[in-house]
Amino acid sequence: MKAIRVICVILCCIVARAHAAGGEQQYGPVRANENLYRIALETRLPGMTAAQMMMAIFRKNPQAFHQNNINRLKVGSMLTIPSRESIENLDPKRAYNEATEQIDTYESEVREVKVQRGELEPLGDAPRDPDLATGFTVTIGVTTPSDEEMQEIKQGLVSDEPLLLPEPKPAERKRHEEEPVVFRYSYDLAYLHDDNVRLARDDVDIREDNIVSGTLKATAGMSLDGFSLLNYGGSVTYNKFETFDGLDNVEFEVNTRYRFALSSGFTSSIYSLKASLGGVEYDSEMRDSTLLSLSAEINKWLTTTINMTAGLGYKQRESVSEVFDLGEARVFVNFDTNFSKTDLVYTTFTYITGDTVSSATPTLDIINVSDAIEPDDAFGGVDANQFAYRIDSNTAVITVGYNRIMTPDLSLDISARFVNSEAKEDDNIYYERTIFRASLLGRF
């Protein structure tokens, strides 16, 4: 027994000397809303800078950091706090440079994700075809600093004075509280020029017009778990035509979108399922309709500046007039390219197969391929010998656009859309169309 007591005393002395000399210790498990900077302050040895402690802990515990970044700390990790000797071997200036470089990388990636989600820059979806705002962050079991904590970390690293700091008090832990559901409101004010509002084939029937459009949106969402989100909301749009006031309309919809991922990470693919139900009322009553659409999409960051979205969808339209009862299926692919923090260029290719309605003076070949045909009161009807006709067609659409962020809550979007549509039964029945659009997109 005496020998055992002697051994215990010796071991206690060794441990005490190790702690006094700054030997390795254990910290953890890491809890939600903790960050490496706060942990470094809690465990810092006298004379060490916060940056030295942060980078020493990071190097000692690489398995505890998601995507190899000091700002993505895995919840539940046990951290080994390095010895004084290994910390002192880190040059304070080099440790500061490495920490700030990782902070810059993290903030850049977070900002790009916020662009994708529409949380920072209101890029909107109105100029595009279809809705492309599908990205979100999936980081299950990873704790990251808030915007306020990031400012605290950066200011703390800059103001840190080595060798003069007293022993810091343990940082106060924040209690995680579930955030309430909050609706985010956005708007789109646009001016358009359409060189073929009738979707007509022959020059004698083609008409152009200018349109003023305004959209108000409300969106909200909730995280179901670390790998999925549920969004829901609605919108109201008013379109005013300069010449053909029979086409003036109000459109409204409610929608829901389920987004999920199969793995975590900035470049992980994000899958999306969306359903929307709405209606549109025209001054031309025969066009009044109810609308139902379903879509599935995949979104992925190919690089830190290029984002791709691809998908397919189906839209059904039930109208007052049979000729405007439409059904169509579509596939699309879009690429967003960020040239700078404020400049984005996007390109979308869409292929649509299904019903199309054009308006013109009917000819025999048009009548032969039409599934339905009725007088079109928006363009003069029977008195002017103007008819709307529905045909089964294939349509290709190319959209190119440029978005300029002016403030965090306002951006300018300019786009051009080029449309070519042909009847499936007769390729001599076709139309071409170009739409130019300038929009102010914002949120409040």
C-alpha cells in the first residue's frame, strides 16, 4: 500500500508539473454555438496570442473541423489542447496570417451561399425561366460563428497584444434558441419590350408591345433537420400593356418547396421539389385561368464562382376558354457566373413540349394543325378576323442576363430572352419572339 501511495504521489507531481508547464489537456465535447476563438480564449496560456492558440488547436485536431476550416467546428468533438512548447513554436505573425486567411475564405464561401439563397442579394427569379433560387447550406453537426461573432473574432485578433494579456475569464456560453418563422418580403419592378406578343408567324400578324410589371413576394422557411429545408410563400404580379390592354392581368400564386441534400458541404448537390397553385385574371376574360405547376431541380456549385441548376417541370392551365386550356412539360439548365462580389451573369436553356396558343388571321394550314380555335377578343375578335389557336409544339428558349448588386437590398437585372417554337405536325407553323427586360429587384 505504501508503494502504491508513493507511485500516486509521483504521478500527481508529474501531472501537476505538466499543467504548470502548459502540457496537453482535453477540452470538450464541443457544444452548439461554440467557436474556436472563444475556446482559444478559455484555454489560452499566459503570453500566447489568440491566433497562436487557434492555429495550434486547429493543427492538433484536424479531424474536428469541417472542410478543413477553423470556422467550421464539429459539434461533439473532443479537442486536445497542445502543450506550451508546441504553441510557442508557432510564430505569432504567421499564426495571425493563417487565421485571417481562413476567415476570409470562410466569409467568401458563406457570402456566395447567401447569394444563392437570396438572403444577401435579391437576385430574384422573375427574369429567369424558371425559378432558380435553390441553394442553401447543409452542415449537419457543425457549429459556425454568427455575423456578430465573426466581427468579434476579427477585431479580437487585430487588437491582441501578446505577452501583456492576463489570464482571460472563460467565455460565457450562449444558449441556443430556436428562431421563430419570419417572412421575407421582396419586390420586382420591371419594364419589358416584347416584339411578338401574339406569338404569330406572319409579319402581317406580328405585334410588339411594352409592358410594365410589378411583383410582390413573401417567403418563409424552416429547417426540418440538418439535411433538409421547407420553404413556402406566395406572390402577386400585375402586368400592364402599353397598347393591347386586353392583355393586362393580375397573377397570384402560393407555393411550397422541399429542399434536401444527401451529404454536407459547400459543393454538395441540393435537390428541390416544388409545387405551386395560382391563378391569373385578364381584362380579356377568355384568358382567365387557374394554374398548377410541379417541378424538380438539382443545384450545385461547380466552382466557387459558377453555380449550375438543372431541372424539369410540368404546368397545367385551366381557362374560361377551351383554347387556353394548356399543358406543357419542360427541362432546363442554368449557369450563374459571379465575376465579382457585385456582378453576376446567367444563361439558361429551356426546352418545352406541349400546348402553345398563338393569335392571328387563321389560314388553312393553321386550322389543320390546331387542337382548338376561337375568336380572340384581345385583338379584335370576329370583327377583325382575329383568332386564337392552340397547337401542340416544341419550343426552345435561351435567356441571357446580367445582375448588378447596388446595395445589399437592391440590384439591377437586365436580360434578353430568345424564343423559337414549331408545331409538331407542321414545321411551317412556327413563331419567333424576343423579350428584353430591365428590373429593379429588392427586399425590405
